[in-house]
Amino acid sequence: MTARDVWPILLFGAIAALLPLFVTAGTLLNFAIFTLILCLAAQGWNILGGFGGQYSFGHAAFFGTGAYAAAVLQVRYGVNPYITFLAGIALAALVGWVIGFLSFRSGLRGSYFALVTLAFAEVFRVLANAASFTGGAAGLLIPLDQRPANFQFESRGWFYLVVLALVVVALLLTRALERSRLGAQLVAVRENEEAARAVGVDALRVKLSAITLSAAMTGAAGGLYAQYFLYLDSTIAYGTWISVEALLAPIIGGAGTVFGPVIGAVILHTLAELTRMMVGRIPGIDLVIFGVLLILVVRYPPRHLLRFLRWRR
């Protein structure tokens, strides 16, 4: 990577880090933190779906695994939250590798791969809802202990900065992947897998690397969610909502670009909040808006925005 590749990411991080200095309202900080958590999950999806062309409908499997690992290890076994957070990332990456190996080894791609990931996420949701160590249908509550050593902060601003730092790291990793040999191979597989194999690309290895990194990022988002909201149940951790939003954000903002998931996440959550303000908290209204937005983006793609994002690459 060159300085030209890195400075837009660092500039974004520096400007975003100023937010807690000017915004003290808890509602706005909650919005910002939740949007950044979605950015992280969406960036994970973007690596697999945007750069690799392997569309997943089940990234909730990775999000929930990271979240439950962080919560269960803390509540049931008293493990330090920072260690449980890292363990959640590792476990989510392992789950991603296993799902990828079973799917890609069998030659699944396109809609077949998307449906398999959706099935895995649903199986995990059912198991989490039935298992006693996850709290079952009642869910799992992480004890409130607002100390930095416990990965909890009295000020939302500090947690915002932690999440922002991880988003910046994810952006840098994505940029490094984009400029690497692996990134070029991943794009080659996306464009024409048979042609890529013909020139010596190990498509299975490339796709497994992508889904493992993708799952790790999404698992990190899940761990942050659990640590911030301090409550999980199967519908939250493995619910379709996170799969839908992780998929929509990159597509709306620009799939296969570094900043696309960030732009898409901001658009999605701004629209969701504005909709709730105007029509109230009607269950599912945000998904209706997301669906309409997706149809519009597919029918009328934002070519000027995409052209700018790809130029910045």
C-alpha cells in the first residue's frame, strides 16, 4: 500500500473521532455506535460478497457466534471480556472456514451458496434458542460492570472510539487485501472462476481465505454488540436482520469498494431512524424501507458515486 491508499482511511478516522467532542446526547452516540458496528459487519460481507462475488444470506451465523462466544465465556466461566472478544473472533473465523469448506468443496456457488449460508444461520438460531448455556429463549444478560478493565465504559464516547478504531483497522485490512495478490485472485475468481483456475489460481484456497476473514470481521461486530448492549438472545444474535443489513449496506454504498459499506451503513440507519420518527415504531417498517431502497439501487444504480469510489481505489 502507498500513502495515497491509506490517507483517506486515516482522515475518515480522524474526523469521525471528533464526534464525541461535539455530540454528548446519548441517543446520537447510540446511533453512531450501532452504525459503526454495522459498518464492521458489512465490511466483512463486502470481502466475501463484494470482492469475491460469493453472496451470503447468512452472515448472522458469524455475527451470532462472535456475540455468543463473548457473552457465554464471560457469564458462564468468568473469562476476561477482552479475551472473550478475541475468542469470539477466532470462533467466528473457524465457523466461516468450516461453512466455506463444506460449501466450496462441494462446488456450491451463486444462489446455492447463498441458501446454504442462510440455512446454517437458521440452524444456529434454533440451537441457540434451545440450548441452556445460551440462556435459551430468555437470552443471556451480561452483568453491568462499567470499568475499562471489563470492556465497559461509563461514557459512550469511549466505546464509540473503540468501535471506530476497529472499523478503521477493518478498512485498512480491506485496502491491503485489495492491493494484495490474494485480492487480485479473489477478483479473478469473482469475474470468471473457470478462467482463474485455468491460469493457476487455487479457487478453493482463495475463497476459504475470503470467507474466513469475512467471518472474523463479522464476528468482531457481534462481540462489540454483545459488549455494548449487554444482552443477547437467539433472535438478536442469529436473526435475519443482521444478515439483511450486512448485505444491503455494501450493495447500496458500493460493493467491492473499501468505503462502500460505510456509506451504505450510514444511509441505511439514517433512513431507518427517519422512518421511525415519521411513522412510529411499526414492526418491520425498516425492512420495508430497506427493500424499496434495494430495488431502487438495483434499478437505478448510483453510477457517479460508484465511479468515484472505484477511482479512489
